[in-house]
Amino acid sequence: MLVCGAQAALAADPASRVARLSDFSGAVSFAPAGSDDWAAATLNRPFTTGDRLWSDQGSRTELHVGSTALRLGQSTGATLVDLDDRTTQIKLTQGALSVRVRALPPDQVVEIDTPNLAFQVQEPGEYRLDVAPDGSTTTVTVWRGNGTAYGDDRSAPLAAGQQVRFGGTDLAEAGGTDYPNRDAFDRWAEARDAREDASASARYVGREMTGYETLDEYGTWREEDGYGAVWVPRAVPVGWAPYRTGHWAWVAPWGWTWVDDAPWGFAPFHYGRWAYVGTTWCWVPGPVVPRPVYAPALVAFVGGGGVSWGINISIGSPGVAWFPLAPGEAYRPVYAASPTYVTNINRTVVVNNVTVNKTIINNNVTNVTNVNRVTYINANNPAALTAVPAKTFVNGQPVGPAMTTLRPEQMRAQLTHAQFVSTPALAPVKTSLVGAAAANGPHPLPPAQVFSRQALAVRAPQAPAGGHDPLAERFRSQGGALPGAGPAWVGGNAARVAPARGPANAGAQPMPAAAQAAGLRLTRATPVGVPRPGNEPGGPRGPNNPAAPGGPGSPQAHGAPSSPAPQALMAPAAPGAAARPGQPSGAMPMPERRGEERPATPNAPAQAMHAPPQGPAGTTTRPPRPEGIPAAPRDERRPMPSAQQERPRNEPPVQVRPEPQSHPAPVPRQPEARVEAPRPMMPQPHPVEVRPPQPQPQPHVVEMRPPQPQPQPRPEARPPQPPQPHVEHHEAAPTQPHPQAGHNEAQQHDGERH
């Protein structure tokens, strides 16, 4: 019974990561999960399961999920059908999608579902998918890496240098070429990648912290006594404080979420803590962890639970006030969360005045209203406290223009006996979902047929979080509806929400109802091998489950198998004629891709050569790059001599916007490399952050042999290696940010495969 209860609590945990809207130009709109109302896109908006995004004519959009970049071209519609700790699943129903995968641990899945096929990424690299405006064809381009396309009944491997256009849903080829040329959209994606390759901030926080890529341009890293490496924003206005320039939005299942206006305003507001040093605000990210856990806002609100959710900013005018959490102060979520989740979300800080594990669990929901024993450093700092009218908060209006300055006597009166909570118990309204500016601003509406198209998928997604909203309903039932703000919002369009998932069962078929609710049809092509751990319907999530692969404090894979391996392009075998697992009958293995090795897994596929009508697959073998030497900027990605067959385009070329920051501005002297030392203001980091070396799956080499049935290639014998939290598969992550010349630059370019 205890085990079942623990699994239920873990299953209730929200995802540990979201997608960040990191850049866009032109007219871009979105519809949050559970809603059919479209609004103008907002920079730094968190996107999660069920959210839809439309990039209009002449527009382009960029999302980041940790180190993975998702870029939409013009006239493109995409839905995040599943985004959790291990899965990034996108439904692309029209337009162009560029995907850069920098790291793909054995427990991760990246899948793009289109009206014609489902495509699963098999190794880090660069990929592009184009869906025709009428949905009749899908073109798959593999610049680097390899993946598998799935039709209704069969699958086809695609390797680097291939571009194939498929029609229908049975992988019928409608054209293709080897080594296609890049267009304006590709060159824009290249420029964005080059900017991320050169990131110095990745050395301090790791590439899996969503939002790291914009820190270099807008701030400086330095050493600060008591905190270690800190980041200081540049060019902030006088009187600026964290969580003051932006607005609040309701994003299920987390609830009230901060959306900052600054172009760098994501990582510093959803990870780490803020310290007020002298007269300067410094962001303290804490030690590097393999997969940091996203938080909606790391602040403390002034006010108690229930109807006592705020302060009085004037006679008869209720207000909401908050301040940033300081280093050493724990974040205690009010949404459903297990004790393990609460521990993991606070791993990047050293908690010195509370015990995070002492939480009260009722019905798998963490009650965190009794936090008055905590002494908050910023509570009495006038430079830290921000207060606005309650209507401004609930309606998602900009905070800056509505901010109220409290006089010292007001602060003393309000704070002397105040309670502090992680979020006010205010029920959201419809405008809370997108923010007032987004709801009232101009925004394009996508063509009706774009998001009504069905797509093919390999795996069934989870239910969108924006359907029934337990936290919103809880606040409403507790009297949290604000008079005059509008009807309380408790959930969205039930027709678009899949039913609740059943218990985990590795051998069960995916729930068809979940796929139907997301507009997906599951392929009948059976991948070779067993599912990746945690991707079975109902399986507990990774970083919130201490026994899950890749979770903090555990090896990434625990020796578990990798993702389902693809079949070669072939119909399902007749009874009694099944191909050997991992090696379809009559298929020829791909030659080794040097310099892009991946840890071997028990069911890693032996790649099959598939020759399109116009010639053999354009696969190249490159010499290995010496370790520690940074790669030349994308020389291998320049167009090579090839048949000048144009890419089937579903849109005119996108105009290239100058990217002046492709090369980051000079950074002042960086903090010296060092091992985490005792901090005078805080105790040592949680001991779970320092892990002894553990066995790691070894790279494998696929040999070229004549076509014949044969067993899987075996990994060559090498000494055990420690588990890797980042894309660097050859060394363990540090517990304290510390730049290292040479090593980090090399991993930025080819950290995907050495």
C-alpha cells in the first residue's frame, strides 16, 4: 500500500521542464491548453502539454526545451501534444519545423507527428520537417544525425544528408535528394545555433537549464563571497528588482506563473535565487545539476491562506505583494507535488533555515500554508517588495505601471504579523491564462483546417494539463474568486482533453483515447525492442522519481534499454517470419558515423540502408575530432556538391534578420575554475549533488558487412564511465559552476557525439 501511494504521488507531480518562447518575429499567436481562444505570443511564455502555436505569414518562432531548440517557419502550426521529463512530442500540421537536438540520453524521446508520418529522432543532430499547406506531403531533411519515419504499417530509417518527401500515410516517396541546399530559414536556424554554441553561461548552469542561451548578451558572471558564481544583469532601470517587469499568468498545473518582459528573463526567474549585494541584485543559480526542475516563480507572497491572500494597499483596495526568495530559502509549491518533487526543485539551493522534506501530504497534495517559522531575508527589504492591486494581478496586467509603493510605516504594519505563502489563493479568470496585453493585442488566427488535421504518431500522449484544473477549482471553492475580476476559471475545453491515465503497465498498448483526444492516429508499425523506461502510459516521471533514469541522484539509464528501435522500410513480417530484433532481414547496417557516438543501449538499432529511387542514401563518414578542440563553426553543414533539386517548399523564403549577437559580447574576467567550497553564508550543498562514478553504457561501432541476418553489434570494451548529466558523455557534471577553457567549447559543438 505504501508503494502504491508513493507511485500515485509521483504520478501527480508536474513535469520538471517546460518550453520557453525564446524568440519570435512577425505575427505569432498561441492558444493555451484547454482553450480555443487565441492570443498574441509573449516572450518568455512557458509552453506545456496541450498548448498550440501559430506562426503567421512572414513570421518565425523559436522555442527551447532545455538544450533542444524548436524553430517554426512562416505559416506554421504546431501543438505540444506531450512535454514531460522524458518526452518532447510535437504535432506539426502545416509549415516548417527545424529541430536541433544537442543531447539525447537513453531515457529521452523526441517525436514529431505529421499528417503523413511520425518521425523519431535517434541521435543528436539537426532535423527539419515540412508539411505542405494541404497536408498531402511531408518532407523530412536530416542535416546531421539519424532518425526513423513511421507510416501506418512500416518504417524507414533516414541518415545524415538525406531529404525525402513522403505522400499519403504509407511512406510512399514523392521525391527526394541527397545533400540538399539550405534556404533562408535554415540559415537563420544556423545563426541561432552558432550563438548557443558560443555560450559562456552554459559553463555555469548547464545546457539543460532552459533559458541559459540569452544570459551572455545581457549580463556578466562574477564571483561573490558567500555565493560563488553569480550573474548580474546589465542596463536595468533605477529601482529595478526581480519579478517587477512583467506580468502574472495562470499556467496549469503550476498555477500563478511569472512571465518576465526582459529578453533574458526566463532562467533567472524559474531557477536559482536572487541575492541583494550592496545595492546590486545578483542571480545565484547554485550548483549545476543534470536536469534542473522548473518552478513557476521563486517568490514568497505576503498573506495567509484562504481568503487572507494579500495586503491592503489603501482603504478598501486589496493588493498582492511579493518578494524574491534569497539563497538558502526553500520554495514550497502549492500545487500537487510529492516530497521527492519538493526536494528536487530545491536542489540548486542550499537550504539553511527550513527542512524541505517535512511536508504535510493530504490526498497527494502538499499543504504549504504554515511557513511562518521561516525568516525571509528580503521580507524587510524595501527594494525587494513589489505590490499591485489584486485586479492587476488576476487579470495578468503589466506590473510596472500598476506598482504601488508602500511607505515604511505601511510595510511595518503589513509585515509585522504577516504570513508568507508560495502563491496567493486567488482563483484565475479567463484573461489570467494569457495576460491582458496578449488577450487584447492583435493576433492572427490560424486557418481552421490547420489544427483540425489528424496526425500519425508512434506513442500516445498524456492528457493536456489545461482541461480540468484541480488547483483553480480548489482556489475557487475556498473563496478565492476576486469580486469584479470576472467569472472564475476552473478548466478548459473537455473535448480536447484525454481521460485520466491508468496505472503503469510496460506491456500494455497505448491508450487510444489519449491519442484521439490529441488528434493522433497510432502507427501499426511495431518498433523493435521495448519502450524506453518511463514512456509507458501511466509511468512515473523521471526527475521527480528517485529511481527513474536520469533523475537527480541516480544514473541516467540504470542499464535500461533505449527507445524503440526502428524497422527498415518494410511491411510487417508474416507469422513465423519475424526479423531478428534490431536487424531486419536483408538490411545492410549503416557505416560508422565517427565523431557522433552515442552510449550503446540493449536495443539500439542497427541502421538499415534504404535506397530511394534516385540513388543511395547520402551518408558521410567524418574523421574523429580531437577531444578538447572546438569545432570550426559549422563547416560540415555547408551545402555540398549535389543534384540541384530544390526542397519542396510550402512557403516563400523567410527574410533573414541580422543576428548581431551571433558572437557574444566580450565577457569580463570570469570566475576561476574551482571545486565547490564551504560558503560562509550557507552550508554545503545537499550531499546528493555529489555522486560517485557509476557504470555508463559504452559507445558502439556498427561495422559494414554484406547483407545478411546477423546479431546486434556489441559495444567495445571500455572502462566504466561516470553518468553524465549534460551532453558530455565522457565526464561527470561539476557541483559548482566553473568555466574551463577548451573543454566546454568542444562540447558545445560536438557534445552530442564524441
